[in-house]
Amino acid sequence: MTESELVAENDSVWLSSKKAKKELKVSDCHLMHLRLAGKLQFRKEGNRFYYLIPAVNTTDENLLR
């Protein structure tokens, strides 16, 4: 994924799993559960997952439950 691909529409950014976990302050397991529940938009490239996260992250309590 190139640097220009990281910024998406609606002021959101594609983050790697590691960066998404840090930004959302969740564990690997919880990030996976959010993905499986359809609460996070993601894409998979090879063995890597990228998550679409709002650029100005106001932690959404409903998302993290």
C-alpha cells in the first residue's frame, strides 16, 4: 500500500492492524471481533489487514463495545 493510498475519502485513513490497535486502544483479539462483527471497514492485502479509521478519531463508545 502506497502512502497516497493511506488517505481515503471522508477524512479517513487506512491503518495497519498495529496502528489501528494503538489508535483505537484495543487488543488484537478485540480488533478481530470488531472486524468480524462488521463494525470496522477493512481490506486484506496478502496476510495483512488494513482498517479504515476516521482521521480525527473521536473514540466511538458504540464501536468499542
